[in-house]
Amino acid sequence: MSLIRSLSGLRGRLGDGLTPHDVVRHIAAFAELTGYAPIVIGRDGRPSGIWIENIVVGTLTACGVEVRSLGLAPTPTVQMAVEKSDAVGGISITASHNPAEWNGLKFLNSDGIFLGPKECEEFYALADTNLGHYANHDHLGTVVHSQHLVQQHLYDVIALPFVESTRLRERKFRVVVDAVNASGSFIVPKLLQELGCEVVPLFCEGDGRFPHTPEPLPENLTFLSQTVREERADFGIAVDPDADRLVLIDERGEPIGEEYTITLVTDFVLGLYKNEMDDDPVVVVNLSTTRAVNDIAKKHGGRVVRTPVGEINVVEGMKREGAIIGGEGSGGVILPSLHYGRDSLAGIAVALAALLKFGGPLSELRRSLPEYSIVKKKVPLLEGNIPQSLFEKIRDFAGEKADSNLDDGLRLDFAQSWVHLRASNTEPILRIIVEAPTEKEAEDLASYYSRLVPG
């Protein structure tokens, strides 16, 4: 299997797609791209991250670069550390939600955001054609351990103006946390404890040994759901290995759905600033995100702008539109008043504030939001990428019954439902996302469109 390279960085199976040679050549290229200036690094905790970190540090210092090492750290923490320091870039060693046999590298520019298309093109060209420029013995780089930057992320979240620390400490929410033993293992419980929550840690060892498939989907969160019920908790929290995605479990042990993380957050943020904003507040989400966000924006007099999938696409859209909130339906929350990156800690802060304001249980707060059923399917790609011509044929077949968008695969919007077909940036699969008023309608549509694409 080949190495996967995209706007999300590098990703591959160890030894099969991602090798030490791949790491060295891309790190040397990144050092050149960023002018051999200081770089922040962090890792998500999976065991293979140790040897990759050693290679990353060794290559950067061999290139004469000063390394600011965070150790075990979420991707959003690395992003904020770059933004808050004089570093010119960042590297998060992670394969995100992929299984343990995978690992990868996410690359950040001097603003702490992902490389854009032009930056990626230049970067990958360097990695493919350049052997790297290494320093002589008296110009080697150094390593600075910078754990204080991890703490700074925590404090910046607590300092958000809508976080009512005193009231939260009085409320004392009881919360179960499943961090899959990865980068959120210490910082997520610490945030909750600082805000007066009673934390029940579940898989928060930080050793990177995933107790279940790490993608925070309902089928992988059964033990979390069970523990929420047994512990009589107010709610449960699940994050993925690099803690940029957040999923909530209600007090009954029912997942509210990853799409409803951004929906709940959007409702709270738009409501919070409703009287302080100009007309037409903007929310930016990707093409695969629930239509419930549109309903929420309309309720608050705002509008939704959609972008292709990929954090950098959403971030660039947010900056262009001046959005006050954005994110992705996979549980990604981007709060620009904190920083331009998906951040589970930001999502947790908003969720706590929303529950405090609502005054009732999470299940009732979820029921107050627009109701849709969403189905997400994966079709393995055995013959490379899906040709754009296939998406065009499916679009033409739908005809005037649907509005179409070919910016990222194919999205078809019908009166009561929508379908999005796209090749994944991070896995050799085609994603099929369908949303409809009922689960049966969504399942039927997903099955229908699955038959139209080759597996």
C-alpha cells in the first residue's frame, strides 16, 4: 500500500506505507520549507509515535532546527503552541482516528494551521526532489522541552469569556472521559477538573494502547455508554487519538451523534453573540456536515457557507467569511476566538456552558435541536481514485431533482435529503454520507448510491 499524502499531511501503515525513509525526507523538506527556524512537535501517544518522534527530532536537529517538544499532546495543542510562540511551524505525529497500525504526520504553518494547497504542493515537491540540507557539527539544532505550552492551551480555554468557572464549579458535573489512552488522556480530565467537574477517567492512561477502534463512533463507544449509566454521570466524552474530534454521550448512555457536536456548539455560540453581532452571522462547515446547522443558523438570523472536506478548507472559508464558529460533522469544533483549528477542548468548554445555561440534561438539550438521520458508509477503493467522470454521470442521472456541487466529489441536495460521495483524504476508501428525515430513508438512499460506485 502506498503512502497517503493530502492536505491533512502524511498517513500510512507502519512498514507498508510509512517508513523511516519517508519520515526523514519529508521532515528535511519541511525544515527547508520553514527556513530552518524553530518547530513545535507533539505526538498522539500510539507506541509507534516514539520511534517516529525520534526520527523527527533527529532529522530536524541534523538540519540545524531548534525543536520545541511537547511530548504527548493533542493536535490542537500543537497548533496553539505554534501560534503562541515564535515557532515557524509545527508537526503533530498522529494518524488521527486510524487504527494502531497506522501513523502519520500533520504539518502546520507559522499561524498554527494546516498547509494550504499551494504550500502542500511546494512541500511535497521538495520531499520528492530534494535530498535535504544538513548542518555541520557546530550548527546542529537543539531540543527544548516545552510542557508549559500544553498548560497554556488549558488556561486559554478556561479564560474564554463564556466559561463561567464559578458557576460550573458549583454545578459539579459528573463526566466520564474516554480518551482511548492517547493524547487527550491527561489534558481533557484536567480541563474538566479545573472547571469543577467530577471526572471518571476511562482509558486515560496515555500509553497509546487503544482499548477499542479509536474512531469515536457509537459502535466503538459501548463501554463508555455503559459506564455513563453505571456511574450515573451527567454525560460522557469521547475524543479521538489526537483529540481534535469530540463526541458526547447523554446521561442515559446514548451517543448524541458526532454531527450534533457542531450543531449544539453552533446553537450556543450564535445565541451567545446574537445581540453583539452585525446581521448575517456566518457559520462555515464542510460539505459532509448535517443540514441541522443550516436550521440553527436560520433561527439566529445567520447563514451557512460550505467548503470541501479538510480542516484547512474550513479554516480558509472561516477567515474569508469572517465566521464566528465553524467545524465539521465528524465532531470537529473550530472556535476562532480561541484559534483556527478543530479542538475538542474548545468543544468541551462550549458543551459545559450550553448545559449550564440550558439547566436540563443533555438528552433534553439534544431533543431541542433539529432532528435528522445521517448514515455514513465506506466503500474500499481497490483501483485507485474514483474518476470525476463518474461523479458527473451520477449528477446528470439525478437531473433537476437535486442541486449539485462538484467541489469535493459530488454532493446532491434534494428537498428533504442530501447525499455526498467523495474519496477520503486519509484512507483508501470512498465515503458516502446521506442525511434524511428518517433513518429508513437515509439507509435506503445510502444503499442506492453505494450500488452506483465500484468497490
